[in-house]
Amino acid sequence: MSNFMAEFLGTLILVWLGDGVVASVALNKSKGKDGGWIVVTLAWGLAVAIPVYIFGAISGAHLNPAVTIGNAAAGNFAWNEVPTYLGGQMLGAIAGATLVWLTYLPHWKETEDKATKLGVFCTAPAIRDTKANFLTEFLATGLLVFGLIGLGQAEMVAGISALAVGLLIVVIGLSLGGPTGYAINPARDLGPRIAHAILPIAGKGDSDWGYAWIPVVAPILGGIVGALLGTSLF
């Protein structure tokens, strides 16, 4: 399997399961309705860990442009591979979001609130403040990439490393996710936002493009800083 296909399928699974849990707790008449933040953060951690287990040995399972670009900037990854990885991640995210739409197909028309439907696909701030929202995503993604580099050099029992990555995602969501919904991954936010814009979702509103640059730019910059710091220390 190629690196492109591994990143495509891995990000597809990540978004399908991750956005899927948001749909489960948010959309009307879902059996998971009102499951709460802990359910969302736990499922998102597992949604990352599972494709890392499956595809880690093939592509390294970046599944996140901030990880790919951050590691390239720190000299841990070849720049000429970056377009292949980003292409797989973005297309996988769009495909995964499309599968979420299909999985919950009868529930969109049962949910009147347009913001709730958009929130299944992409993030939005609890308090809209450009500087604060940018800082939150920057810091959270910096910690993510720093943590991934630290976990990568730690000695672990075989098979535990992917679980540790999932736990890192869980704790970031629980501790730092409240202000913005913790995108911490440009593909995870932009890909599904594009899907929301182009899919015939019943009763949808706009895709909030005015905010969309923050969960793209802030995670990339935070990932670069996190990778540089982690590489310099470990």
C-alpha cells in the first residue's frame, strides 16, 4: 500500500468515526443523543488510535497536516513527501465526512438547528474571539505535535504506542478542547467543512468560512513550533 493510500484511508476512518460521534450525540432521534463531552472526546481519541494501529507501519499515520508540515520543518520528514501526505489527508477527510452524512442520512432533516449540523462536520468557538481562538488552536496543536515526538522516542511495550497517541488526543480534548472544539488538525476541519458546503444536507446553513482559516493556520503554526521544540529536546 502506498503512503498516499494509507494517509487517505487513515484520515477517512479518523473523520468518519470522529465526526460520527459528534453526529451521534448532536442529531435528533439518534440513540446517542446528548451523550456529552466525555463521549465525544473518548471516541475522538479512539478514532485517532485505530487508524494509527492500522496504518502506522506504512506511512507513519500522520493523518494531520500539522504533524506532516511540523515534522518537515523540524527536519524529521522529507519535504518532497509533504504534498502526497497532504493530498491523502484532505481527500480522506472529505470522504470520511461524506460517509458520516450517509450514515446519519435520515437525521439531518429531523434536526432543525443549522449550527448543530455544521458542528458535526467542523469546529466553531464557544466564544468567538479571533485572537483567543487562534491562540487556543496554536497551543493545543503545539502540545499535540510535541507530545507525539516525545511519545515516539519513549520505550513502550509493543502495540502500546498507538493507544498512547489516542490518550493524548483524549486529554487534549478534555482539558483544552472547550474554547474551540479542538480541531488541532487542518484536514479534520477543512475537509469536512468542504463536504458540508457541497453535500445536499437537509436544512443546512452556511459553512462559516469566516472562521475556517483559524483551524487551518493556527494548527500548522503550532505544529511547527511543537515539532521544533520536541526535536530539540528529545
